[in-house]
Amino acid sequence: MSGKRRGGSGEVRGLMGREVQPVAHPRDELRPDHFHVVAVPVREPGPGEVLVRNTWTSVDPGLRVRLRATGPDGYFAAFPLRAAMDGIMTVGVVVASRADGFAPGDTVWHAAGWRDYAVVRANEPALGGLGTLTRLDTALAPAEWYLGPLGGMGLTAYAGLLAAAELRGGDVVWVSAAAGAVGSLAAQLAKLRGHRVIGSAGSAAKVAYLRDELGLDAAFDHRAAPVAASLRAAAPDGIDVYFDNVGGAHLEAALGALRRGGRVALCGAVSEYERASGAPGPRNLFQAIAQGLTLRGFRGSAHMDRMAEMQREVAGLIRDGRLRHRESIVEGLEQAPQALARVLAGATIGKTLVRIA
Amino acid sequence: MSGKRRGGSGEVRGLMGREVQPVAHPRDELRPDHFHVVAVPVREPGPGEVLVRNTWTSVDPGLRVRLRATGPDGYFAAFPLRAAMDGIMTVGVVVASRADGFAPGDTVWHAAGWRDYAVVRANEPALGGLGTLTRLDTALAPAEWYLGPLGGMGLTAYAGLLAAAELRGGDVVWVSAAAGAVGSLAAQLAKLRGHRVIGSAGSAAKVAYLRDELGLDAAFDHRAAPVAASLRAAAPDGIDVYFDNVGGAHLEAALGALRRGGRVALCGAVSEYERASGAPGPRNLFQAIAQGLTLRGFRGSAHMDRMAEMQREVAGLIRDGRLRHRESIVEGLEQAPQALARVLAGATIGKTLVRIA
């Protein structure tokens, strides 16, 4: 790479990179053929820009929400068809820099994922407040952790508990999709703060992971029995906080179990993402009035100001062996769509990552 | 009355009082024949109790929620059939007292409504935190105002705006059922704080009331056009706060119009009260995640600690002619069920009261 920095036409001479582009909006279940992988010439960075060779990119269930003609108001923008997907957190190595503070060899994160190379402007927040180009401390942790516990996943778990749910001493906490990237962190962070924590997930293997590896107080398989009944068995006296990654019947069960003054951190609604039309909300929202409940929607990216404190805490916990995280790693950029389909189908544990190179 | 305080059997000799009792649970629309009015002997007060002759009693849409075999968890208890209805705010005059601090002739409020006479224990909060027996200052305001702007209605409006919705400078506020007892106060309190306030109601006459008498910035008839379209016309740049008295399509419209960081005070859901089964919630609850919205359910009775400050503020505003309130007065206890049916049908403006005697 180092020998071919400049092409005469603004392209890095002869350098081609692959991009994953959506070519159709899934109506319900996402399939790999909703995407294609194209090779495009890589342009050279302009003033204030760096060229990054991406090494890891992120697969998040929330991407599904953006694979529509128009996304929800105020959410990350919908992905245009036949264009690179902007706003996906990614880690890479700087190969050329025309921005102060960045030099070739730096490991960085940015939000131009699902492609081999990205030209990224420094000092400019990406789409929806997502990660401005940032140098990562690879002495603290392997680069890919910054797409998981030390990045958006950690921040979402942390802000969801502390800011959205306003976690208080003694709260009984239920986390859904608790074997997922965010859920597994949220459940453990609550547990480490001394709470009784119930986790739910969609398979016996995941439930075993929650009980045996994460050490949650109770765990259940939401596919094995009605959610409300399983929740009642796990928390016969009710719950105070529900960290919602699922929506639908899960949220309805939570509203029925929350005690006076209870709080819901609305983080995601993966049960609804693959529905062709808007899913009806919980039938028992009146419980919010009856019990004085608060439901607060949030995105980790709205809490970037807490990233540093989260990273310090979580890195320390991982180092001390007190917090576990698991990764589902997929090899090769071209596997990203299949990986997303698997995440949406609930087939993965922990953070799903694509190793690009 | 004064000559016949004590009956030998614990009853006030010869004194009979009427009570309205539910005799059946309405399946959908409430009708007067779901109730009957019975005459019962009035017992004398025991130690720590007073006997009150009720003069005014309250008709609230939320009563409908309690006319079921089992009410929502954590809400005011369901009314048992063929028994007096406990937990309805009422004003009356003490006719006999065995409680310190209360003397015959005192005007009081308490929560044993929909009956001619009530024996009430002093210093004991009623059902669900509702009004402990309290002497009212009739020099400050007519007694019946304590069932409206100076009582639970005022407190619900006040706490809904300030505590549940956390009203902030510059917020654009939408209040539904804004011609109702709570809504008309909430809309005006927000307007008096300098906010742009949109009100909605269910008839042209009510809309005229909102515009011409309450001076709201915009008002619309939710029966005249789809709520979301009317709201968009009234608030093309969106809203920051929604004070929800209606639920259903109103709440869904609000979620579509709320700007980033917006808040919903979930106060009531009158559109759902007469449905036989639980109404599905909003289909666009994901907007809470996308826009970082907070939905907070509350009941005025959870904020009794703010009653005195609310009363001072609201009494001053009414005295100065800056806040208006309207009453729909029904004559005669036996008319209470019909009055409740009219409230639920949206046929009333302002606070609906029953004058008992």
C-alpha cells in the first residue's frame, strides 16, 4: 500500500476495495441476496481526511431498521440502495493521512463500515452522532473490542442502565436478549452493581450461558413458554427495571411485572425489525399510569460524553476477569449480510464481528 | 340532623342515606342501569371518625377503569358490586365528629363519594393515596372547586406537566382532551408559562372553547380528521411534550410528532376505557428509541406533597382572571351514573360534578 499513495485522478493508483451495498429492501426476513459486494476504486484522502484499511466491522441488529425505503424519524438514516453503507462502526488501520493527529499505522475507529477501505474526515461526527474518527489504544485492549464492550455496545449497556433506566440500589432488573452484544453487558453491569438480574434469551444454550458463564440470578428461554409466565416464575415479586432489546410480547410482559415507579430502558425491538408493517405496541400500556412507570427510549450514540468513563470501568472489569464477553466472528467482508441474517434470527451469542482482513 | 345524633344500635336514629352502587360491570359502553341507588341506614361515627353530609361528588373518566372484575395492577382498586364506591373525591359538611380537629359545620373533602352521607376516619389516607379527610378553606374558593382546579384535577395537571413531563422552557406542548377537567388546566398552566400550546378535543364547540376562551395557540377536533394530520398542521415543526388523556391513535400521533428528547405524560387513556379487551398500544413505539423519548405514567394522587403549592398558584390565577375553569353540574346523586356515561362519551366540558344537596 505504502508505495502507491497517489493516483493521478484522485484515486489511489490501482487500488480497488470491496463494498457491501444493499440492492433491495427486505420485506420481512433479510437474506444475503438483498446485498451485493462490489469492487470500487479507492480514492485518495483530501485535506483533513485519512485513508483507512478496515480490519473489523460491526454487525448490529439495529441495521435492519435502516434497510427500508425510509427509516423511523430521527433514527440513523436509511441506507440508500446501491451505495456503501454509512454509519456502521468499524475498526481499521490508517494507511494515508492528510489530517493532523493521524499517521499511517494508527489503529482507529470510524463509522464507514462494511467496506475494505474508507476515506474518513477527521474531527467530524458521523451520522447520528456515531464515532468521529478516533485513535484507539491497542495497549488497553485488542482493536475489535472497541466494536464491542469498549465501544457502542458497552456504551449502550452503560447508558441504558444508568441514564435511561436510572438504576437505583435494590432494583430487580430484567434484561432481554441477554446473550446478545448489549444485553450480556447490561446484565453483567447490573449484576456487578449488586442487583438481582434476570436474563432471557432464545435458546437453551443461551440460557445456559446466562446462568453458568454470566452468573445471572435467573434466566429463561423465551421460546420455551409464554414470556409473562416465565418472567413471573423468575421474579415472583415483580421487577423494577426492564432493559428492553426485544419489544413486542417481552415489553408487554415487563409492563405487567414492573412495580410502582419501575423503569424501562427502550434500547431495541428486535422482535419487530423483520415485520413488514408496524407491530402494535403493548396492550397494557395503562400499567404505566397505574404504577407510575417510566419508559425511556435511547441510543448509546446520544451518550458519547460517557464513553471514556465506560471504557475505563469496563476495561478494568474485563482485565480483572469480572466481566465476560463473547464474540461471534465471521471471516470475510462478503459474509457480513449472512452474519446480519444470523444475528436477526437469534443464532449468535455476544457481539458479532466481521474480520475483513 | 342535629337532634338525632345517636341511635341506640350505632345508627344515627332514623337517618337514611342513598348510595350509588354498581350492580354489573359494563362490557363496553357504560349505562346508568349498571348502577342502582339504594337507601341505607347511616351509622354514627366511632372514635376518630366524623360523619359528613356530602354536598358535591366527583365524576371522573378514570372511574370507568375500576368498573371491572379486576382493575389494572397497582391502580385504584376495582369497585365491588353492590357496595358503596370507595375512592371518589367528594366534598361535604361535617355533621358529627368524634375526631380531633373536626367540628360540625366544617367543610371537608374525603374519598367516600357517590353517597349522601359518609363516615370517614380522620388522619388516614384513603385508597390509593387519595385525600385524607381535610378541612377546606371556603374563604379561598367555593367548596366544589376543591373537586376541580384546587383538588385532584389541578394536581394532576400540575404534576403531569412539571413532574411527569418535566416541562422546560421553549417546549411546544400538545394536550389532548383539552376541554376536559384535567386537560383544560394543563393546557392553561403550560400557556401561562409561556409555551406554545396545542389542544385537541372531540367537537367543534370544544375547539371553539379552546381557542376563544382558553386562548390556546392552536386547537383541533380529533373527530374531524385523522389526529396525526391535524397535529401536523397545528405543529408543523413537531412537539416536545404530549400530555396524554386519550391514548390510542392520539398517542401514536404524538410519537410521530415528538422531537428529540420529547416527553409524554401518560395521564389517561379515555379512548380505551370502554373497550371490552386491551387495546393494542402504538405501532410506532420505536420512535421512542429513535428520538430518545420518555413516556412517564403518573397519577395526581402520587403527588399529594405538591397539593399546597398547586392550590396557591391555581387559586391566585383564578382570582386574577388568568385561568378559567368550567363545570358541568348535574343535580342529584341519582344522576351520577348518567353523568359518568356523558363524560366517557365526550359530551361534557370541564369538570363534571354532582350536586348532592
